[in-house]
Amino acid sequence: MRHYHRILLLAAASVFLAAAQSDPPGRVGRISYMNGDVSFRPSDVDDWIGADINRPLTTGDHLWTDEGARAEVHIGSAALRLNSKTAFEFLNLDDANVQIRLGEGSLSIHLRGLGDQESYEVDTPNLAFSLLRPGDYRIDVNPDNQTTLITVRAGEGEVTGGGQAFIVHPRDQVQVSGGDTIAYNVTGAPQSDEWDGWCMARDRREDQSPSARYVSRDMAGYQDLDDNGAWRQVPDYGSVWVPNSVATGWAPYHDGHWAWVEPWGWTWVDDAPWGFAPFHYGRWVYVGYWAWVPGPLASRPVYAPALVAWVGGSNFNLAVSFGGGAGVAWFPLGPREVYVPAYNASPAYLNRVNVTNTVIVNNVNITNVYVNKTYINRTAPGAITAVPQNAFASARPVQSVAVRVDARAVQSAQVMNTAAVAPSRQSVLGRSVPSGRVSQPPAAVQSRPVVAKATPPPPAVPFAQRQQALTANPGRPLDATQVQRLRTAQPAPARPLIRQAQTPVNVGRPASQPVNQPSNQVAPRNQPSNQVAPRTPAPASQRPPPQNDTAAPRPLDRPAEPVRPQPQRDVPPPARPNERPAEIPRPQQQQVQPPPARPNDRPAETPRPQPRDVQPPARPNDRPAETPRPQPRDVQPPARPAERPVPKEAPKPAKKDDKKKKDDKKDEKKQ
């Protein structure tokens, strides 16, 4: 019986572990700012469309900023800013990893925090750059795909590529050129240009955000609440945020559209510039006006695609309203109401996504959460929004197609956790494919491989390959097992854009590198910024210790630059030349000669207790101490071993001679 229970426990643990491994990430990227032509391509389709503000980004998604354009993406508290003509892709984005493919252009990263288990990596055509500490970083990739320029104004990073790895320290800039074999040159960071100034201004805006007192900085979009609403205190709910520029009769989840984003499924994309945080975190409540309740001040709230309840079931018929077609309806969840996603998730995930976004008073059986449940927003003015099903699936703006719903139909309808609608290609794109030209990176840039240190996940299974399975179970994303089955049945083309970096075996996380490489850090700062190290591996003649050689401050042919401190650890024992214990007797022999010149030098006996304190420093000064012989104080430390023949033992031979003379006299008398 005990064995039987053990099998059941193991089976339950296996099921829970599998569910936990299939949990979606708790964070996404958010397009928070755009200026100019910014284009977007989802991970599982090949079409480019104009990007939307507030579009959630995840693994495999692409962005392109055309000539003169700029864009900003937030991942929690981190800000990623794309300058003009920048090709950007998320190779990986989950709770622990951010891995970016930068094929061309300029990327600035303001990293406020970095957990012990988190990693940030930017992969370019000739190197992988790992961000090791919070700070400010800029990576520029030249169109010739042979040069990457990295500037670290604060923080610290590691470059890996061409069989080498080395550290870039604060206030340094490194230019790396080459492909399979790289050469690099380190200089001091230059003065900020106009692009840097714009990025710093955006950072200051976030630093001064009043909303950071009410929500976590890891909540994407919090900074946009400041200019678009006000914080108030409401009984029973505490601090709430109220938008200040909404139309009469406005309700949450009304101005925007629905998009299909894997692995979450149906996802709300709001049109308002502030419309990210209030629709993916917290809850809404109607208190005579609509107010957003952010929930507990968690360190990192868990992202949700849309915190709504869906209306439908066999008793819900909207055919009349939609002229004979099927419809979809929803309303916002209120405080203390449990969100149950349509995608598969573990119980631990369900707990996190709820307790980080609202106050759950009692433990709730989530399987029965929608049965005979009273929802506070169900009867609120304008809370329920309904649209035709085809408009919903084609990502049309809700405000242009929404219809009024009969209150009696809503009261008798069933509340569900998903919209039973199968996605289309337009659902994935988030809008119709435009007939005109959409800016996108050149073909050479899109196919340009990059060097990666971490192994990214495999490419997404194309939507066309998944569409049939999604239609069979409308409204529910495929779980990890189904996706893997499709990937195995029809393998996607191998990712041609990744070249795995060969990391030197001896290179580790360089926490102590700045201490062990002081000379290597000073010389580069004095180099002219336009001076580039040789493009070929440096010969041995270019590897002298860093003295006045500013042309080659760091050897270019050593594959493991951070290992250079190891020889320097043996340099402090450059004391070894002075550690010659065998040479200590030499000064003793030299100092045995002086005693005859001062046989009565008995005062030297008084300091005998002192040599114990003086002896350790005396070793390095043994030879130099001979020069000041006239000064007894300087001679005392080494003189200790030489004093033994001087003091009391010198007269003893004289006593023996006197005794011998007396004995001789006695003999003479006897004779």
C-alpha cells in the first residue's frame, strides 16, 4: 500500500512539474513609444505591418525602425531604445532571460536592476555582449556587419566572440571588428551625443514618476499613468488611479482591439498611450466613475493578456444585435475576483497571476470560480462590450464595431474564461495586412547571422502549421506537448541567424577583474578614439606589460582576456625576489667583520628584545641597511645574528691563556 501511495505522489509531482514547465512567462516587452515609421513582425508569420503602441512583445518578435524613426520598449523597469535604422528581435524573453538579436543600428539599454538568476544578452554579427550589472549601455552595429561599438557609461559587461572573452568596464568604449577572428580597441567613453541625451531625458522622466509610489517599477507602463490621470483614495480599495481624458460613457476594454499572441491567446491592445498597465495588471471598479485598483505592491507583478470575464454559453444569443451573426462579449474583472486563463498553467502560476494583481481574501477553488458567481462590474454602466465574431477575429477596432447588449440577455448568460473564437492570420498580426509598402529591414540585414553565447529556444512553429489545431479547439492556445508534436512532425527550417560563440574555457563571471587589471584599464582611456587595434591577431611582440604602449593596450590574440589577471596574481609575489631566505645569512657574514672594530659595543645588547618587532620588515632592507653602518639604529636589525661573537665570549679565550701561563710558572718553580 505504501508503494502504491508513493507511485501516486510521484505521478502527481510529475504532472505538476510538467504544468510548471509549460507556464507562460510572467513578463513581456511593451512598445511604449514610437516616432516615425516603426514596423513589426510576429514570430510565427512572415508579414511586416506597422507597429502598434502597447503591443506586447515576446520571444521571436521583430521590430524595425526606418530612417529617422525611434522606438522604446519596456521590459519591467528596463528601457530598451532603438535609434534610426535598427533591426531588433527577441531571441528569448522569459522570466529569467532577455536575449536580443541586433542585426544593425543602435540600441541603448537602461537597466535598473538585475536579479541573481537573470541574464541580459545582446547578439550582434561578430559578438555576444552580456550585461553583468545594472547600468547604461549602448551597442552600435555598423551596416558593414564587421564592426560593433559598445559603450558602457555605468555597469559592466562581457564581450564573447572570435574565441575570446573580455570585460568592458564603466566609462569605457570598445570597438570590435572582424568575424571568426576579432580584434578590439578600448578607449574611454566619449561625450554624450544627441541620441544619448534623448535617452537620458527619458530616464529622468521615469526617475521622477509619482506613480512609482503606488506600483512596482517592474510593472510595465506605470510611468505613463502620471500625465494621463490622478491617484485618489477610495474607501474599501485604497489608492486607485482615475484616467482624466476619456469620453463620456467610456468603459475599460472598449477602445482598442484583440490580437492573438502566443502562448497566452486572446490579448487586449489598448489605443490609449497609458493603456498598458491598467489592462494587464490590477482590476477595475466602478465607484460612480471607473477607477483602476493596482493591487499589492509586488516586486514583480505577473502579466496577464486581459483581466476580463467572457460572456457566452447556450443561453446567450446575440444574433438579433449582430444581424444574424455570432458575437463575443466581455466585461472587466473587479477587485478580489479570480482570473482564470484560457491557457494551461500550474496552480502555482494561477496563484501568482492573481495575488500579484489583486487581494484574494479566501482560497478559491478555481475550477468552480465561474459557477453562480456575482461580479461587481457585470451590472456597471457600459461595462459589457460586445462585437461581431468576425470583427473580433480580424482585430478590428472595438469602438467602431461594438453594439449595445440587452441587459436581460447578459443576466442569463454564462460567464466563461475564454472567447471560443479561432484566430486567423489577421488575429496574429493585430490588423489587416496593408496593401501599400511597409518599411522593413533590407533582406541582407534580415538574413544576417549573429553570434550568441546563450542558446536561444527553437523558432516558433509557423501559424499556418498550427491553425488547424487551433480551429479544432477555438479560443485555447496549444500547450507545450501539442506544439512539440507539430514541430516534430514538420520541423521548421533551422535558424540560420545564429552562430554559437565558442566561449573560452577559463573565462568566468569577472567580479574581480577591475582589481586585477588596473594597468589595462588606464592605458586605453588615453588612446585616441579613432585609433583601432590591428585587425589580425597580435604577435607576441605586441604583448608586453602595459607600460607606455597605447597602440595595443590589450593583446588581441589571447582568447581568454580575463585570464590575464592570473599572471598578475604572481606579480605581488614579485616579492619572491625579496623573499630569498637563503640570502639572509649573506649580510650576517658581511656584518661579522665590523664587530672587531667595536668590541665594546655592549649597548647593542640592550635592544635584544626589539628584533622580534623589527625582524619582519628587516628582510627587504637587509642589504640596503649596510650603507648607514655608522648609525647603530639602522644596523641593529641585521646585527642581531652578528652580535653573538662580540659580547661575553670574546674574553673567554684570554682566561684560558692566563691559566696556561700560571701553570707554566708552577712548572718552572718545581724545576
